[in-house]
Amino acid sequence: MTSKSVATALTLYRARTLTLEQAATVGGCSTAQFEESAQAFAPAPGEASADD
């Protein structure tokens, strides 16, 4: 599991392109590991998104 593969899978998961299970497979980890990694990539509370 690399941060790049998890980031890619997370992007696809958030776009609802992949299911949680599929995203974990793409990320090369279990669904539990993917969920844990997804939390690490989540924006900090109060952080504005870049969608202008």
C-alpha cells in the first residue's frame, strides 16, 4: 500500500466511482486499513476546500 495508490483510490471512492471494497483493493489493503488511511487524508476541520 503506497500513499499514492491510497490517494487515488480515495479520490475515486469519494467521487462514488468505486465502492469501499473496490477502493481498498486498488489501494492494496483491507477495507479497515483503507478507512484508517482515508482518515489520514481527510481535510482538517475548518480547512476550506479548493473548489472555487
